[in-house]
Amino acid sequence: MAQSENKQRHIEVTAADLPLHCPTPAMLLWNAHPRVFLPIEKSGAALCPYCGTQYTLKGGAPAGH
């Protein structure tokens, strides 16, 4: 996956992306905030407190999460 500017404000993630953290590995580091882990497994959605990016879990969490 190519790295991109941190401009996208809504990102769909899958179970393969768990545990979820922001910024994601696809985001460039030069303009990133400190890494924060986001609890998305129960509700299916999470909001980053630093940059306001909204994450949505596509397909639900796998068993054991």
C-alpha cells in the first residue's frame, strides 16, 4: 500500500487492520500526530481524538476480538 497525505477524513477498515491505530501505516509520518489505538471492535466505528478521522469497521470484528 502506498503512503498518502493525511487528508482523508473517513476510512473503512477490515478485521485485517486490527488492532486499529491512527495514524495508519499508509499515512505519511511527516505530518502525523502521536499514535493512538482506537477501540472499534464493539461499536464498529471510532473517531480519532487528534485529527478527527472517522473509522468504520467493514464486515465486523472477527471472533476473539
